[in-house]
Amino acid sequence: MAARELTGRRIRDRRVAIGVKQADLAQKVGISPSYLNLIEHNRRRIGGKLLVDIARALDVDPSTLSEGTEATLLARLLSAAANQMGERPEVDEIEAFTARFPGWAALLAGQTKRVSGLERQVETLTDRLAHDPILSGAMHEVLSTVTAIRSTAAILADPQEMEQAWRDRFQRNLYEDSVRLAESSQALVAYLDRDDQAITRAGTPIEVLETYLRSQSFYLPKLENVGANISDQIKAANLQGEAANDAARKYFERYVQDAMDMPRAAFQEAAQQEKYDPARLALRFSTSISSAMRRLLVLPSQGENAAIGLAICDGAGTMTMRQPIDGFPLPRFTGAHQDWPLYQALRAPSVPIRRCVQQGQGSSARRFMVYAICETTSPLSFDTAPRLEATMLILPATLAPEALAGAPDLVFSGTHFGEA
């Protein structure tokens, strides 16, 4: 069942729900009741101004009638279909399935979202287990102590005669090392044996800030208005640690400036018109490309598969902000591939870069349109080197279908994005 074939039914359902007669609605929008009846029974197509007029008369957004409340479900189900490794589902029947069985569609979409969340959590835990400095230090301490105990025990187990003073010294060392091993093991267990929230919550100031921003979908309404109070927003965030609050203040100051330069409502409309191209948006609002990239992150996503990803790194290549999306992980610690557009931009400051990136092969392949730019964040001076910052925007296929139609510029075939 095509989307247009559902529009008439949605109009009829909405009209009945609010108690409007067919004749009254027809009169409001300037058409005959018989023509409206044909529309409601999907015998006449509808769009453009008439759809807008009917939506206004029914007090709903036009997209609610053209796409329906199941639009988000459709997006999630299409995302699940794109990730299917085995047999391909009947994508051409997905709208009919959603309309006929909304409960099952919601259940499947919910399960898909939960699986995606678990996959991201596994990626995070794997990343931390491999590169977490606290865990690495604790494991080193345990292994070093075990090695010392083993060496001492081997000496004491030697059948050769040993002076009592030396034997007493080795036994004392063995006791002290065993105490140290017990303490290190308890600290390691305490670090690992935490609730899920503690495990997934980042420990560094930047990670603490990222966790908060993700919980807000990177949208901070209180900072959208002129004269926004950054201190109040910091208090509301309730971040732990002075360093995290300092990082938040810098981010919020940028956010306020971006909101002033690019008001959200106008920017959202412009983003759709300019097909989410950050260079065109920067030109339209007389701002920098990186600012337009950051601003795109605060727009509401149209379904799970339309989320926008963002990565920012400093001049040394260290990640200072990440918003990964499904199919495009952005690990903080693991070495990323040198062909990432983010690092290509870092090697060529002020040169905008656009790449069609494919992650994976075969039926599991997913494509993204990736933009990157490296800009200076400090005043230019003959006395000091400029501070550089690279920003990378990641758009899923749903937001850039035409641009992603050709052959990809970069293909990463490994299970990890850094494997080419």
C-alpha cells in the first residue's frame, strides 16, 4: 500500500476523531463534499496546497497526513531491513504491514532499537577494555604482583639450603606482595563490578559532557533564546567534576553563538531546502562550515535511520567530541584509519572535503555522505602557531539519497570502521 493510498484514510480518521462533518471540512477548504469523499476513499490523489489547507483545517501537520504517525516506525523498520544479513524482507510491503499491524510493527521497531543500543554498548565496552588507562594500569599491577609472588615462591621452593635471614626476607616479601595483590584485585573487581549505567558512563570530562548531551539529543532549549544563562544550564546539567563543567561552559558558549547565528526553526527549514549541505548552509547564514555542522546535530531526527553523526578533533588528532550513529562507530581510543575525512581535513586546513563512504560489503553495506573541514580556533598571529580543529559531519543515506547513488569514494570492509 503506497503512502499516497494511506493519506485519504488518515484524513478521514482525523476528521472523525475531532468530530468534523465531511461537508463542513469540504466547505472550509473550498471543495465539494463529493470530491472530499473521493479523497477520503483514496480515489483521488492529494498534495500541494490542498493537503496543506486540509491539514490546517484539521489542526495537524501536513506530514502527519502524508506520512502518518507510523513514519517513525517505517524509518526504523527500513533501518532494520538494511541491516539484515540473511534473507531480504519484503520492503515493498512494509507500509502495508505497518498500517495493518501497528502493534507488531512497534514491537519490531522497539526490538531493533534495543539491539542497536546493545551493539553500541558492546562497542563501548570493547573499546574501553582494550584501551581504558585505568583498567590497563590495574591489570599491569595485578600481573606484576603475580610475577613477583611466583618468583619469590620459586626461590623458597628451591631445595638448596638458604640462610634463615634470607628466608625470612623472602617470606616477608611474599606476604607484602600477597597483600598488594589482594588490594589490586579488589580494586579491579570494584572497577568492573558496577551497574550498567556506571559502565557505560564515560569517566573523562569530555565523556561526561558527551553523555549528558546525548541524553538531551544535543538540543538545549534554554540556550536557544537571546540572553540565555549559561551558568543555569551548567547547574541543570549537574556534571561531576570541575573539568567537566569547564568543558561544558566552552561547549555551551559555542552553542549560544550558533543558536544566535542560526535560529533553529529557520535553520531546520533551510537544511531541508539545501539538502543538509553544510557549506550551503554556512553561506546562507553567514557563518563557518563547522558551525553549520554543529547546528545540524541539534535538529530533530526523522526516525532512527536519519540520525546525524559528528566528530571533532584537535590539531593533534585527539577526539574532543563524538556523536556516533548506527553503522558508523566513532571509538575514542582505538586508532582510526588515516583515510577518515576528518584526518584528511586536518592535513589540509580550510579545504572542505566531501566523501561518499561505504561501511561493509554485500547486503550489510551501508553508505554515508561525510563532510569535513579543518578551521582555526585562535586568532592568527606571527608569534604563535594557530590552533586547529577538524569537524566531520556524517549523514545517513536517508538524508542524502541522490548524492549516495554513485560509486563510493571510500570503502571500509572490516568489522571495525578503521579497517579498510
